[in-house]
Amino acid sequence: MNKHPFVSICVSSYNRSDIIDECLRSLINLDYPKDSYEIIFIDNNSSDNTCEIVKEAINKDKSRYKNFKLIESKINLGSSGTFIEALNYLNLEWEYILKMDEDVILDINCLKELINMASNIAIKGIIGGKILYHKEKNLIQAIGSRLHPFYAIAKGIGINQENNSNNYNLPSSIDAPNGCMILIPKYIYENVTWFYKDYFMYYDDHEIMYQTKKKGLLNYYCPTAIGYHDTFTGNKVKYSNHRWLYYSVRNSLLFMKRNCKTNYLDFILYFLGHNLKFILGIPLVFYFSKFRYLYLNLFTYFLGYYDGILGKGGYKKL
């Protein structure tokens, strides 16, 4: 009798041909029974050769990719749309979804450690791991976030901290684990909520974690479940990126309308926090934007606010 819960690993992919082969190898080499997990890889209409690399890997070793499903979307579904689409392809026996980005490389024991924690907690919830930088493995990207309306909605924990810090080596409950790699039990999908398509990217996983806590459940941090994220963070990266500027501002307001509308105090705190962050962000856009991109970045920053107030969600051509 198979005692290992079945896990559907769902990967959202877009234009990361530089890292995708390493991601795939980490998934097929996981120390977890091969008949107890599948990989659902959804590519969001990449314009590079990501899909070709994936197909080549499958053709080279079909036996190891027998539980692998490549879904080539004709449109960019975004992060939130990807994990809605993934529901159409799940093995009927799934008990957990491991939601992850395509630029995350999993340690060989990562899934096993997540499931071990999931099997030993009394209160169900979402579990995340210790996320290190792929290029600087001695640094933590973030272990997660604190959630509060005045933060609109998240304040990072452990950002750019040394990996040898004892502060992040013990398992604990946490408001929101790092969303680039999280284990979501079926219970959350059936009894709490799921991804909201109109976010497209950003705030989608925070909403699930926030609603999970509002239901009286807990989310968790598992320090022995390690992933390596090929990304950068910090104000220089964010405030010079017009797509981040647009979606982060717009989706913050969408989040407020969807999650704080029934609590007047939370709504006021959130609106104050959002506007404070927005105002403080304006000089950062000026400071970090290259001159030739300054107008575009300012325009999309204010456009995100405008569309958020009007409740316009979904993909936006920028």
C-alpha cells in the first residue's frame, strides 16, 4: 500500500530557457517515490525556446518523464491563471499541489521535507521552505512575509539574510511563506479559496494565505525544505521595472477590495498603508529608473493605481 500522499507539482513558466533545464532535473531527481508525484509544466506562450528545451529533455529520457505533462498555452495566463489551468490536468488522487515558479531549483529532499511537516501538523495550512538565491547560496532571498492590512498586505521576513543565521533554522508558523515554492493541501482548494485570475501576477498567493489564516488555519515555514531561486530583489530591481510597478500597485488595490471590504477598520488601515507606500515609491521610481525609461515607469506606476481604483484586472499590455 502506498503511504506517500500524491503530489502534483505545478510549474508556471515564461521565457526562462536559461534556467529551465536545471529546474527540470531537480524535479525528476527528487527523493520522493516516483509513482507518488507528477509534474505539470504550463508554459505561458514563451517567445524563447523554453518549450523546445523541455521537449528535448523528455525525448532524451522518456522513462523518467512518464508522469510529466507539458501544457503549451496559446496565451500568457500569468501566474494566477496558470494554477487555475493546472486544475484541468491533475491526477485524480492528488492530495497536495506544489506550486512553484520555473526559476526555482529544488534540493533533492525538498518535497520529502514539506510532506513530512504536512503529515505532522495538527492544523492544516500552506507550507513553504527556505528560499536561497541560486547565484548566492549563502543568502536567503526570503522565508516569507508578515501579513497585515497596514502593510498592504505583506512585509518580507528574512530578506537577504545570511543562511547560517540561527533565526531561520527552526520550523514555525508564519503568516505567508515565500510564494515561489509552496505546498498547498487539497483542503485549502476545497474549503478556503483558490487563485484569482484577474491578479495575473503578484498578490495571488498572498490572498490564499491571508484567507487561510482568516479561516482559523495556520501557514508554516519548513527550514529543511530548500529551494534556490534564480532571481533578484530590492528597490533597484523593483522600481526600475515597469511591469512590477503596474501590477504591484494595481493588485494591491484589487486585494483591498476583495479582502477588506467587510471590515471597515482593515479597509482604512489598508488604504492608508497602500497610499503611503505609493507616495514613498514615487521618488524611488525617479532614483532607480534609467532616464530613457523614466516616463514609461512613471506612467505605468500611476496607471496601476488608476486601474486598481476602477477594479480593472487581468493581463495588461504594457
